[in-house]
Amino acid sequence: MTTSTGGAVVGVIANPLAGKDIRRLVAEASPTSDMAKVGIVRRAVIGAVEGGATRVILADDRRGIAYRAIDGLDVEAELAVLEEPIIDSGRNSQRAAVWCRDEGARAVIVLGGDGTHRDVAKGWRHAPLVALSTGTNNVFPRQAEATIAGHAAGLVASGQVGLADAAHRAKVIDVSIEGEVDGEDVADMALVDVAMVNSTFTASRAVWDASSLRELVAAIAEPATVGLSAIAAGLAPTARTEPGGVHVTFGEGDTIRTPIAPGLYVDVDIADHRRLGWGETVEVTGPGSLSFDGERDVALKPGQTASISITDDGPFVIDIDKTMFHATTSSEKKQEKA
């Protein structure tokens, strides 16, 4: 573990497994190679330093992406990699997020899909994120050039652009699972959607069979996206900055056609849907599995319940375009005064 030296700290968390799940086999999703991620991280670090970061801390992983990215990199900033045993699961990203928080990171660049960003938020709920899309379902993160994404992170970390001017607050789907550990309720969360599916089998994790869906709660339901949340978007479009979300019940009724994975359109039977306000609770009951941001994670026993609601106190999502624009206009104003 490194020791914080203060300054303008930017964190980098890259999930090597993002973009490599079963949807490569059942849909038309394209993989993001390790070499591509090495290049993305390298450009993000360069951009962060150019933006004003004096220290960049990177999470380690089994593929050595962080070490390869900074190998031979000549920048005027301290570079550090988390030196702790690697965990081959989402806990690696969770732990890295905690490390970034404890090391005083004022911006964290995350490479991954919805699941990776969920893991980071589970480790640090209020993290200031620059969300870069390298996963399968990429509703929460956006496509962006890593050089400029890093630059925006550096501007925020160094205080040249305030977080209030650069970011919006993400919504969170909070889930309370009845008696999950030793009879005690357990809290979990998602950033995009939570689905209840019939199967209690969670090994493959990714949900790609629409016929297994029972209920869906989506905090983001934007039509120009792919994934389970696209079902909700086809019924009641809800922007990521709009209050509340959508609850969908599957079954006999209307049928809509929607892309639930890259290149995979399916017909989905909808029994009912409704909009949800802040804190409005949806209860689902087992047997079945809960899918968080497109990945099955928790199997509910018969009669076991989970309570689901949407709140507005999630991570701070740094808008790259807004940050760069604000920095440029601020610089112009300073020049005019001079």
C-alpha cells in the first residue's frame, strides 16, 4: 500500500475482464483487448498530468494493465500502483475504489461497463468518476477519447474546474435483501437497472434470455442504449438526470422489440409498467435471481424478498465536454481581465 503525499490526485481503475463475457457468444458484442486497455490507460495518464494531476494512482490487475501502461512513461507526476494481492472478482474494483478514496483522489477514471462502475460505486458510493466505456453493456459510461478524459480528470483534481461545475449526481438503485447473511438484511446497489429473473443459476452472470425476465427496475432508461434498461426505455424513456425511474412487469400483454445486448434484438412480452418516484419501493420475491446492471449476482430462496428503490445520492459523474468547455471559458475570462 502506498502512502498519500497529497496534491492533485487522479485514480485509474481498469477492469481487465470488462467486455469479455458470454455475450460475445450469444450476441454480436466485440471484445476490448488487453492491449487496447493498456493504450487507453496510458493516454488517460498522460492527459491527467497535462490537466494538472501531480499524482496518478492505478489499480493493479492479473493482466498487468497498469504496469504496462506506465512502463517507460515520462511525465511530471508521481505514478503509483496498488500493491496488494489481486482478487479475481468485482471486489478488486471495489477495493481499488476504497484505496482511491483513502489516498485523496479527487477524480477517478474507470475503464469498464455498467458492472465495473457498479463495483467502483460499491467501494466508494460518492466517487467523482470519469466513466469510460470498455464493457459489453455501456449505459452508465460513455465513449470518449482517453486523452481528453484524463485531461478532464486532471482539471477537476487540481481544482481548475470545480466538481460542482463539472459533474452531475448519478442515481442509485438501492436493494435490501432479506436475511441474506446470517439472517440479517444485506444492502446492495446498481447504477442502471435491477432485474428479477426466473433462474437461480448465476454462474454465467450475464442476462441475455428475455424469456427469463420477471420484473425490472431501471434508473436510466434512454432509447439510444443497449441492455435490459432499453426495455424500460421503449416504454417510458427516463434520462439519467431525470428524477426516479421505471418499473416493468413481464408477462402476457403488449410485445415490444428491443436490443438487450449488442446486435441482439428480441421480442419482450410486457404485462405492465409504471414510473417510479424517489424512494418508491418495489418488492420482489424468490425463487429467482437478482441481476444488477445486467449481471446475475444474488439467488433468492423461495419466499425470500428484496426491496428495491431509486435514490439520487450516487457517484459524481464528471462530464468531459462540460469540464473542458468550462476550463476554456474560464481561461478566456482570465485573459480578458489581464
